[in-house]
Amino acid sequence: MTTDAGAAGRPRGRISEAAFRFVLLVGILSFFADFTYEGARSILGPYLASLRASATVVGVVTGLGELLGYTLRLGSGRLADATGMVWPITIAGYVVQMTAVPALALTGSWPAAAVLIVLERVGKAIRNPPRDVMLSHAARRVGGYGWVFGIHEALDQFGAMFGPLLVASVLAAQHAAYHRAFAVLLAPALANLAIVLLARRLYPRPEELEAAPPAAPARPGLPRVYWIYLAGAILVAAGFADYPLIAYHFSRTRVVPGEWIAIFYAVAMATSGTGSLLFGRLFDRVGFATLIWLTLLGALFAPLVFLGGFWVALLGAAVWGLGMGAHESIIPAAVAPMVPAQNRAFAFGLFTAGYGVFWFVGSAAIGMLYDLSLAATVAFCAGAQLAAVPIFAWVGRRYRQHP
């Protein structure tokens, strides 16, 4: 049986099986993480509204959370590259995130809730770059970066579907029982923490799953195509509204009944998970054309959710979910082959830091525009995302010429 030097001489077939099991285990870990925090996020808009927060407050708080949730990944990624302590950093992030969500059950004012909302995003910032690097080590063993990140995102988003459904069932049993809904999310949070410790024990050195050792030392700096791709990604981020603001709109206009808002989010997460699995495979096969078409489709979410009635808004939530799936799977999957493995955590962290800055700026702008004009809100969201299309087209041509 053939062997592979990048896996310390172990049989190639066994290593591929181990890599696939690792991807599934990390996916299950993310299933419970998203079950927890997306369950909470599905009702943050109405919850903050019940605490007398304005649309601007919702936009700024959620945008600030995304800002820190992305910019802090720069430090987390650099630390992971410098120390090699991918597991301790990942575990610390999950602990912060999984304790912040159930603690929302203890809040009674929007400033207190805002602190925990932001803290949950900080926990995600800490754990994402080292976790993504661990997944990237298994990519070539399993079938490609798009496929691996697609599998992970599918499990991730199916958790994000069941969490809001659980929350919706709690609210259906008792109207506006937000604190009880946050409290029941303690169970999946504990399951997540147990699984991350199990994964650490079973796969203490995930870098051994890499298909081959790096051919050369990491070069200083990052390639030009990386920076241009980042420019397109931040335009997409700026025009992508957070669901809490969408839920705020549903609650304020009564387009969607209160108990249905979390169900709409579950639908969005279901389309996100299914789409990331399908489009991740397509990305490996056809490249950036997949991302271009998803960006064009994703730009439709704003007119659908902000201007439509119940059924049109439901379609808009599904389209918004497809866009979220692209954000979490295909967009980071495209970063991995651009840089060598030694620089990957830093590249992920830097990429998502820039992404997060513009998500914050965009979220704050969308919140303020919403208070002024729905038409301006829709125009900003759609225009920013469409502006990314020619940039992605250029990057796609670059990859065809220099695979």
C-alpha cells in the first residue's frame, strides 16, 4: 500500500478516512455551536425591540459584534501561526461563546444584552481562524477546499436551523418568553463544549492530515490576488444586513407574526446549509463562477425582505440564507489555496478582519438608513453586493490563467 510523507508514512487510505472523520467531527461540533448562538440570534431583534432599542441601536450593536467578531480574528490567527496552539485557542473561543448565549436569560436591559451579544461574537473570533486552519489540513484528503468547507457549513447551518425552531417552539408556548428561550440553549452549549474536548483528544495534531508537506518556507507578505479578492469580499459584507435588523423589520411592520420570525430564520439556515454543500462542490469543479452567481442572487435578498409581504419575505429569508452560506463556506474556502499552510491562520484572520470592519460599517449604515428610508436601505444593500461582481470576475480569470 502506498504511503504519504506528509502524514508520517501512514497508509494513504487510512489517513483519508481519518481526515473525513475529522471533518465530520468538527462539523458536529459546529452543529451544536450554531444550534446555540443562532437560536439566540434569531430573536435578538425582537428581544432588543422589547427592551426599547431603536433600529439604529440594533444595527450598531450587531454591527459592533461583527466588527469585533472579525477584526479580533487577526490576532487569533497570528497567535495560532506563531505558537501552533490551535487547539487551546479554539477551545478558549468556544468557552467564551457558549457561556455568553445562555447568560442572555439573565439580562433585563438592552445595554446588558448588548454586552453579551458582542461577547458571543468575540468568542467566535477567537476560535474561527485556528479551526479553519485545522479543516484546511484535511481538505485535499477529502476532496477539495470547497467540499470540506461546504460539508462543515452544511452541518453548521443545520444546527442553525434547529436552534431557531427550538426557540420558536418556546415562544409559541408562551408569547415573548425570551428569557426562557435563551435559558434552554444551555443544553446545546454544554454539548458543544463536550465535543470540542473529545475532538482535541482524538485529533491532537490535525496538521498531520495535510496531503503533503509545504514545498518551501512561507514567503513574507500575501499575493496580490488575495488583496483584490478581499476588496470584493468586503463589498459583499458591507451590503449584507444582519438578521437581527431583518427580524426587527418583521416585528416592527408586523409583516411576519412574532412566533414566525424564528421559523423564517430556520428556513434561512436550512437553505444556507443545503446551498453550502452543493455550491462548495461546484466551487471545486467550476471555480469563481459559482461565487459570482451566488453574489448576484444574494443581492436580491434586500428588496424581498424589506419590501415584500409574508411569502415574498419568506423567499427573501431563503435567499439571505444562501448568501450567508456563501459567506461562511465558499468565501473562506477560496482563501486557503492562495497562501501556504504556514501563513494560513494569519491569512484567514486578516481576511475576516477586513471583512468584519466593513460588515460593521455596513450594518451601522443599514440601520441608520432604515430609520430614514426603506428604499435607500434596499439600494445600499443591493448596490454594495453587485459592485463586488466585477472584482470576483477578475479573480476568477486570474485563477483560470494561473491555477
